[in-house]
Amino acid sequence: MDKILRIDMGAAGGPAVTIDPPGDYAGLGGRALTSAVIAKEVPPECHPLGEDNKLVIAPGLLGGSAAAMSGRISVGCKSPLTGGIKESNSGGQPAQLLGRLGYGAIILEGKPEGDHLYKVVVNKDGVQVVADDSLKMLGNYDLVDKIKSAYGDKVACISIGQAGEMKLAAASVAFSDMEQRPSRHAGRGGVGAVMGSKRVKVIVVDDSGCSMRTPANAEKFKEANKAFVQGLKKHAVTGEGLPTYGTNVLTNVVNEAGGYPTLNFQKGQFEGAAKISGEAQAELENERGGPGSATQGCHRGCVIRCSGTYYDRDGAYVTKQPEYETVWAHGGNCGIDDLDAIARMDRMDDDFGLDTIEMGATIGVAMEAGLAKFGDAEAAIGLLKEVGQGTPLGRILGSGAAVTGRVFGVERVPVVKGQSMPAYDPRAVQGIGVTYATSTMGADHTAGYAVATNLLSVGGSVDPLKPEGQVELSRNLQITTAAIDSTGMCLFIAFAIMDQPETFQALVDLIGAFTGQAMTGDDLTALGQAVLKRERDYNARAGFTAKDDRLPDYFRKEALGPHNVTFQVSDEELDQVFNF
Ligand code: SF4
């Protein structure tokens, strides 16, 4: 990936394209690249929707290669939701296609005059930026269908729905999957609003005529890839749990542990959990003639295949198999135990282009404010419709839980740095609480998934209810995650590489054989540390201080049942997370 594509949407005379060598960014991929560009080129004090912000879309280091699991993509910007640096990660096909086209990143910059909406087409012959107002206010599904009719069934799309066009802070960027559906999203932090501010509706990626990227040392690469895949297949989580039930296998596990945030984080267990669990989901899909398990990858080259398809009662496609965090957000968090209603909301989120976690958390806050009753699925669907329609209420909800809480006077608002907490209560899973509090991204489980060690005994075992050991756990996981996010690998490989030293070594060998540069485990750690330091420095320049590395007050005051526990990790300990 020897070139970077820049599109200055604000250039005099219309959008201007430049294609340059990577320069200062050579050797970087994924999150390392997006965060390096934002840190260097985007003024920390700028308005996230203004001309000075940039949207950076970057496959990982191994994107476009034959390395298993390497098709994830990073989207970076200054976040309209948090006001800090953002990297949001997605599956889908575009990473592999961009890699094969030789692009290390696409950078959208500037701000166009006027109100035209643009389509970008990238193929082996070059790049076209075309005004196309016929795409205005299309949902992602109609949009991708339209693109498919015009460009065929081999292209991949990077797009926004109505929420991105309205520049709502919960807007996502959609990435089309192997079936050319816009079902994979860089959901967090409002990255879709930044794409909307650049007035780019869709980037069509066509890799026809391009071949896979080749490794520097083909033989070693093949050997390492084989060992890596074997390691993934033999681990209980990556070889069995995730492929059998998908991520929703966690519903019963987290609920039994008392860490399942219920009714807007009022309780740690949900009575209806079994009805919306991965097991119930698989049974339902079996009844409806679907495969009944998680049999699909979100991109070519995924061997864990934690994803699947959700069908309605008549066997018609509704959405991809909703993930654990989505089932929680629109389910237990809102007191809803109806999988069909949850799947409908997942589809609506994907179509409008919204982060499912932010929207579920926001509806939970709205329910607490009395806008709807907990458990009322039709009312929740109604609120989501308002967002897609852009009514005044919908625009408030689409701005996320923090704004909604302020507008409606709610104290219990589960956010850090303005971003909603995902599906693990930090009082019953204290390690994830440390990650929520201190991550450069705002509350984000993927930034340092301490749930693995707190609840699943992966990478050792740390008592989830006690403060001891949580800071070190979160620190190490945040470093490892920042490195993995830079390779283009799916984060779920972490289960196997944390438990199996030979699988970690296979990953290190795989990267080394691909780049041709000797690589050690310490190099990966150093990469993760460098990414985090750069992001922390950016956030400090944007005005963040230690006070922003805190959970909302009520997590220390309100005990969570059934364990009757509050968040116990002290502020002094939280301030030690980035001591490296
Ligand atoms: S394991 Fe799941 S999330 Fe990861 S790449 Fe495969 S399908 Fe996507």
C-alpha cells in the first residue's frame, strides 16, 4: 500500500484529488495511521464538523493480503461525540479491496461550498469525484442497491445514511459485506457525521484487475499463517464459542455474572435475558430455515466467522445476525426481550447509519426520562424512526445519550467523554470500568476488553468485583489492542493470542514475513504504546484532563445488584493507567 489518496472537498473549483506516496506515514496501517494523520494534521481545537477536520479511512498493515482475519478497517477523525481523537473499526469488504488497489488510506479533507452531495469512485484507473444529488437522504440499503445497479456486484461501498447527512453525533460509516449489504459499521464516535460534513455520500471501491498484495517472504508467510489459523481454531472462544453462537453467546454469561446493564444501568441482571440469548437466537434461526449459527465472516479471509443472518418469520432477510452489544443495547438495556424487534432496530440503525450502542443507550436514557416505557418495543422503534426522519426529537436522540440526558434532565447517563458505555456494567466488571474511564476513545469495550480476563478467564483471571489488578489488566489490553487495530486484524484474535504463546508468535512471524522486517513481540508492544501516547497527547491538546478519565458519579454511589457493588478503582489508580 504505497499511496495515500487525498480528496480536498473544499478546493477552489470543486473537489481535488491527489495521490501521494505515504511519506511520514510509511509503515503504518489502520489505527496507527489514522491517529498519526489526525494528530499531525487536524488542529485539536477545531470544530469536528468544520473544514479543518479530516476523515481518514485506512486498512490495516496486512489489508489486501492473504493473512487470515486481516480485513478490518479503521476510520479516524476528531470526534463530534467526544471532542477527542477517534478511531472506529469495522469489518466488511472495502479494506481488502483498497489494499489490493494499493491505497494505505483515503483522506477526506476541507469542506465543499454549496449543497451538492458527492460520490467517489476508486478503481485501478484512478479516482472520480462526482456530484450526485439523486443520492440525497437515501438509506444505506437503497443507496447500495442503486450503486450495485450502476457498478455491478463486485464493488464494495463505504457510505453514510440519513444520520450522516444530518451530521448527527451518533452517525456511523457503513462498509458493505460479502453479500454487498451495508451491514458492517464503524459505529462509534460520530464518524458518519464527519463524512456527512464533507458531503461525501458514498465511496465506491472497485478492485477489478488488481491482485492480492504479496508478502516479502512468501514461504515464511504461508507457514506463519497456517500456524496462526491452527491456533485460532483450537482455542475454545475463537474455535468454538464465537463460531457456534456469535458474539451473542455472551448474553447468558454476562447476565449470570451480574454485569448485564439492565433498564439503563439500574440493575445487573435482566429477567428476559434467556429469550434474547445467542442460544435462543440460533434456535429461532434454525426454525426459520436459516443456518442457525454464526457461519459467516464479515469479510473474506475471516476464519472465526462469528457472524450470520437474521431472517423474519417468512424467511426473508432482515439484517445480519445482531451482535451481543446490539442485542443488549436495544434489548436488556431497554427492558426489551423480543429478538424480532431488536433485529428490526438493528436494520434501522444500519439503514439510517447509526451506532447501535449509542442508540440503545440513548433510548434507555429517553425511557428513564419518561419518553417511553421500559419494555415497550414499539415505542423504542418509534423513537428510532424519529431519528431517521430528522424530527426535532429525532435530532436530539441522534446526538447521543449525553445530549439526550441533558435535554431531558436525567442524572443516570452512562457515558464517558460523551460516549455511551457498552454492554458490561463497570461495577460488576471493574476491569472494563477502567477501560471505559481512561480510553482515549470515550467509553469503549473494544479499547481494552478486560471482560476476557474478568469473566472468561482468558489471559489469566482477575476478580471482576474487586479493584485489585484492574489497572494493570486494562493498561496491557489497551496497548495490545492499539497494536492489533493497526494490523487490520480482527480484535477477536486476542482471545487466542493471550492464551497461546505459539499463536502470538505466529502473528508476530506473519507480520514480519509480510513486511520483510524482523519483528518481535516487544515491537508490537512498542507500536501499541506509541499509538496510545499519540492519542493521549492529542486529547490533552484538545483540552482533556484527568477529570475526563472518570466514570459518572453514580457508579461510585449506587450499588448494583445482585452483588451490591459500586465501582471501586480509585482516581489515583486510574491516573496510573498510562504510566509506561
Ligand atoms: S470474527 Fe467476527 S467480527 Fe471478526 S472478522 Fe470474523 S466475522 Fe468479523
